[in-house]
Amino acid sequence: MKKQILLVVTLCSAVLFTACEKEVIKEVEKVVYINENFDPEKGVVRLNFKHVIGNQDFELKKNFTDTEGNTYSFNEIRYWVSNVKLVKTNGEEVAIPDSYYLVENRDTLFYYGTTAANVGANFSAPNKREDILVGNVPLGDYAKVKFAIGVDARYNNNFAIKAGELDINQMSQVAGWAWHTSYIFLRTKGAYLAKGGNALTDAVRFVAETGGNDQYREVEIALPVSSKAGVISEVDLKTDVLALFKGLTVSAFSGTKPAGWAADPNLAKYDKFVNASSPEDMQKLADNTKVAIQ
């Protein structure tokens, strides 16, 4: 069962107003830095996306075995959470403007142009970001949380416009983290060994990703959450990474290796793919996001 925990923000007295104001501004920038019109009279909701494999905590580069005896290890899980809405008990939906966030737990990524000569300086260090802070939430009690995995057509069809954390220039600095025609909505990559296989000869490396307007998926989760002024409300969710592969077999992935990946330091070593060249697999992967996140 999901829990709600309320963390009360300490209020400052008039005597300490100046010093405390600086601290509050610092916290506001941290909470909702994408929204210059942050209203402290409204609430803040933190969505926590805990990555798991079944009943185990998710870890990079750790072996996990599914119910059929196949072994997986991962070095990345990354996806866009967008268009957050809170649903009141009467069914009214409250949409949060500019709510676009990148959730990730990943290993080192290298920038375009990385070579053996500059590999030590041309990279983005491993990063784990599993919570997002949503500001300017109207006060009240809500029964559901809704959001999407991916980027809606308005922004996905026009990279020139920005909202929230969307920035195609920033995304494209890291090799392979955007298609020419779409944001990548979700990506996970790692290694797979079928039951009974030889780890030295039979293991395959995979990249599974979704993108394109048809793969935009909305997630709706029923749970109570209250928005109160001066309070951060916690919403605890779980993303079962292995559940993304329901109905899919890694060794049978039929996607092709995109042109240019042979020179991409992040992706050159992979040999099994789900992407736009394997639409049926990509649709399954996108559909699975609706059940993997609970």
C-alpha cells in the first residue's frame, strides 16, 4: 500500500525574516526551479519513483533473475514524466503547467565527439534522480494522480519550444539520447542471458526504448494526497523495471541498430534493440509502462 507522509516546512518569524527569506528562496529554486511564478500559498507534491525488480531494490550492474530463470543486468533506466494532474474526489482534474521531468538511474554517459584521447573529460557522471517536486499545487484533497510517460505531441513535434525540463539541446549533448524526429520517451539498457546459457558466449546486450507520438502513455494511480500551504506531500510510487519486459523476449528483439551508433561510445557495444524499427515490440514496451509503475 502506498503511503503519504507530510513534511512541514518551518516558517520564519518576522525578526528573522531577512535571513530566512534567503533560505526559503534557495529551497524554492530547488523545489520548482522551472516555475518562476512559484506561489508559496500553494502546496508542493513530491513524486517518488522507487525503482525495483519485483520485491528487490533496483541496482545498476546487479544480476536479477526473472520467474523463468533468465538473467538481466541493467546500466540505465531513464524516462520522461510529464503532464502531471491531480484528480479531486469529485472527478475534477487539476493540471500542473510545465510539468516535464526526467527520471533516471544511469551509469556514465559520454558526449558526442568522445574519443580515446578525451574520454576522461568528455562525459556525464552516473546519476540517480528518482523523485520530482511539483509546485503550485492548488490546496485541497485529491484521490488520484495522473501523469504521462513521454512527451506530448505539441512539444515532441517542435523541438524549438521548451517547457519544464524539456531541452533538446541539452538532451542531444549526450550521444544517443534523442531521435531526429522525437524525444526518447523511455530507455533501458543492459545485458541478458537466457536460462541455461553460457555467460561467456550467449549473453546479449540490449537497448529498449520508446518514442514517437503513438507511444505516449498516460498512467493513472488511485491514492489519496493532500496539498497544503507550507507542506511537502509525499507520494510513493514503484517502477518495476523488469515488468517493462512483459510479453517481450530480449533474444528475439527485432529492432535494427540505428545508423551512427557504431561510433557512439554509449551504444556501440549493443546488439539487440527495441526502437522505431520494431514497432510491435516498442508498442508492448510502451504499454507495459502503465502497469510497471504503481
